[in-house]
Amino acid sequence: MKIKNRKISLTAGLAVLFLTSSVVYSIGYKVAMNKFNSIVSTNQEKQKMYGDLSEIDYNIKSEYIGNINEPEVFEGMYRGYISKLEDCSFFNKEEYNKEIENKKNIPAEVSWDEIDGSIGYLRCKSLGKGSADIFIERIEYFISQGIKKIIVDFRLSEQGLVEEAFKILQYLLPEGDIVTAVTKSGEKKVVCKSTGKGISAQVAIITGENCSAASEIISSAMRDGLGAKIVGQKTKGNFFREKVVQTSENSIIRFPDAKYFTSSGTDLYKKGLEPDQTSDLTEDKKELLKQENLPYEEDEQFSLAKNMFSE
């Protein structure tokens, strides 16, 4: 069988080339115009906003009969901008120095107990500097006594230092990545990893509605790495990486710049940590819990945590 040579005329070839180029150009032009219109629209909105601000400034400076302290006016503008963003803060230098001091003074409040000689109980109210050492020391003691069932109570934990949380996790969990920070652009960085063996124990965790920050990431990572069971209430979802930027000599902003993910891909930001079993206390019992006067036998959440252990 002969194969016929099919020749395309120069005119037909140029027509096809022209048509293809036109289609590619049209698509490219449309994409470019959409991008351009988006930029123009954004710039027009910004110009209008700046125009409105300029009009306010002109009228005030022209006719306002009071005194104008421009540094205070500008600071007020910055504070107003930041105040409309969740989890963001504006500080002048004096305020920021106080914030640093307050962070240094977060207490390390970790207490413990033995239940029936077979369960170790840790109540973590505040994870300030040194709390990780207390936590680890007590876990080691429980294990040395043959106690392999441990309840960690985070219900009263509303503040804590990220470095203390990471130190606890590096001790508790076996080798591997524990926490990864992911930015808005998708950049990833492992911020907590373990190189040890971890512990061999059953763990139950009690969480509360005010449980936030360091205690949230510990609970989530222990669920992933140790199979810990969580009872109580959904947490706040208030744990994220923060960035601090000094924008001028007397202006400092702090804002979330990355979400934290545990090894299972769990992201707690604005979502909170869902317990395996939900349980609440009456208002009277919550008050007793705050005072650390709630007996174990009257604490439904504690009883539920005990029941999470297998024999």
C-alpha cells in the first residue's frame, strides 16, 4: 500500500499559524486584562481611601480649633487599623517592654497526685518558664513507680510559653517531626521535632473551653504521637506562630504569621481541638475546679478520663 504525500500550501499553513497565534494572543490578552483590571480596581479603592483620609486631614487642619498632636493622631490610626484584625496587637515601646516582662513572669503551675496507686495525675494551670522540667520530672517519677496510666488536666490552662510546650513534646513523643509552621504563602518549617524514644504509657487528657495556646498543641500532638484520648470541652483554637515587627522608633506590631500543624495535619487556628468525648460541668463545679476544691468523685470529666484507659 502506498502512502500519499499530503502537501499543505504555503497559504494554508500561514492561515493555520495566524489562527493559532490569534487564539494564544486572545487568551493571553484576556488573562492580562483581568489581572490589570484587578490591580486597577484595588488601586482605585486605595486611592479613594487615601482621598477620604486626605479630606479629613485637610478639614481638621483648616478648621479644627483644638490642638493637634500629630504623633498621637498617627498612633491612634495605627491602633485603629490593628484593632480590626484578630489576634493582632499594637504597642509603643513602653507597652511592648511591659509585655515582655509579663511573659517572663508567667508562672509555672503544675501539680500532681497519685490515684489508687495506678494512675498518675498532672494538673497544668500555667506553662511558664520551668514548667516543662516539672512536668517531665513527674512523668519520669510515675513511670519509675510502675504507673503507666496518666491523666493530664489542662482545663485551667489559659497561658503558656511555646518553648515549654515544645520541650514537653520532645520528651513525650518518639522520634520524628511533631509541629510544622505553615505561612500564608505555603512555606513550611518544622519547629518541633523529637530525637528520643518517647514514653510508653496510656494518656488521657482533660480539656476545657478556656484551654488555649501551649496546652492545645500539647494535647493535639499527644493524640497524634501517643494515641492519647481527650475528654472535656472543645478548646479555643488560639495557638499560632507570632511575628513581631518594629515599624518605627516607637511603633511595634505583633500578628499571626503562620499556623501550626501537628504530624496528622491537624490545624487548630480558629477551630479548636475537638475532644473524643464531650463532657461539661455545672457552673458550681467549675467554680470549685478553679479553686482546686472539686473532689475527684464529683468530677464527671475526671471520671470519664479514667474510663478511657484499657486494662
